[in-house]
Amino acid sequence: MATIPRLGADHELGEIPAALDRFGCCVIEHAVDEAVMDNIAAEMAPFAAATAHGTGDFAGSGTRRTGLLLTRSPTFRTQLALHRAIVAAGDHVMAHAPTWNLSFAHYFELFNGEPNQFLHKDVWKYGAPPFSVEVDLNALWAVTDFTEDNGATRVVPGSHLWEEDRWPTDGEDIPALMAKGSVLLYTGRLFHGGGAHTGDGARLAVNTQHTVGWLNTTERLLLEYPPEVVADWDDELIAFIGYRLAGPALGHWRNAEDPFVAIEEHRLAAPRETDGR
Ligand SMILES: O=C(O)CCC(=O)C(=O)O
Ligand SMILES: [Fe+2]
């Protein structure tokens, strides 16, 4: 029976690539302190309270998904968005591409009564022919514990290597049980899905998706985070949401310029007031 590789908080970054190559997923235990998760939950609570529940089989009526995380949660922006585990995983999984970047960041609340989400591969969102390489590296951060009865994400370890016509059979999916502060990393070709919530309390999570620079992002990040909003952020994060060239001749702005010029122009017009966060 396949298992989910679990790396302790003191793991070597080099262990992540090996786990993802072989299993398509891994859990990093206690990747951040619990207080980081408490801060994110507190920052997102007012926005989540105003968010409608999902509709349909995929989004789920027992789930609330709240976006604009980078501005609404400064803790997410400064502590998780470019966490070293994400960078190590993305640099490995998408090493074949000139660049990779954030694609999506949402705060997920899963409530009692939500059934199993159908097992899927996140790359299905592209509606594209099968990819011969991984193009996504995604993450579910445990803002609360992920348990068997509060809907821990179910994954099918190793399924990222399956032939296109192979589907999971009963018992092949296993729950990614993890403590608050841990993170499940998984590739875009891995079968997975949210678990059924039959317990108490909300299962809280942050879901981030990351993709190669030559694909569309799940969210229109430059519309969500325009230059006047991001100009004070770290340059690395600004580039990570798409303000940079995505390939030898891809992702230009205006007269074939690097889109980061938009940030520089904004900074000249409105000098920075902070030191980068
Ligand atoms: O909430 C979860 O555990 C998984 C969600 C998921 O896989 C998705 O929405 O694509
Ligand atoms: Fe998914």
C-alpha cells in the first residue's frame, strides 16, 4: 500500500524533490508555528464571514473559499507565500520551465456535512491535452489539524505517474492527516480531493497553486494585485505573482517591456514608505 512521505520540521530541503518525484506528494510537519496559522485565521475571518458557500459537486456547499489572500492576510503574504518548502518544491517540479509562479491562493473552510470531493487532478483545470511534464505544484496548509473526520485531503500517492486512462479504485486514496502548521505538497497530476467532514468544527486551510510561466494562472493575479497595491512588497514576491517575463519572449507589457517596469514606474511616482513588506 502506498504511503504519503512525511518530512519532519527539521527535514533537509533536498528530501522534498525525492518525495515528490516518487509519490507526487508529501507532508511537511510543522512547517510553520501554530501562531502563524492563528494569525491567518484571524486576518481572514471577517472576509470569510462575508463569502458565499460553494455550489456544485466540486466547490461544495459545505465549503467556503475566500480569495485575495495576499492583501487580506499579511501573515500569509510574508510567511507562507514564498515559504522555503514551496520554493524548493516548485524549483524542482518545474525546473524544466523558464519560470514558475503563484497561480492561486485561497482560504478554505470545510464544514460538517460536506461529502468527499471527487478525486481529481488539478491540471484538469487547463482543459488541455495530457502534459508530459508536471506544470503545477500545489499546497494545502493546515490552518487547523487535518483529521480523518474533519475532511483531511485524500491523495493517491504515486498516481502522478499513472497512464492517462488509469483511475483510482476504492481504497487507493488515503487521508493526509496532519497537525496545524503542516503542509501537504502535491503535483498537478496527482489524484486527490477534499475528504468528507463528519466531525466538529471547521477544517481550515490555505490552498495555493503554482504553475509554469507559460500557462495561464488560475486567478488573474495582476488584476487582483495591481501595481499600486504591491509596490511596497518584496521584489521577489512581486515577480512571483507575474510581474516579470515568463520566458524568452513571453509576458511582455506595453512596448515589449518587462512588466516589473510598471512597479518601478509606480515607485518613482509614489516612493515606498516601508522597507519591503
Ligand atoms: O480542500 C481540499 O482538501 C482539497 C481541495 C482541492 O483539491 C481543490 O479544490 O482542487
Ligand atoms: Fe484539487
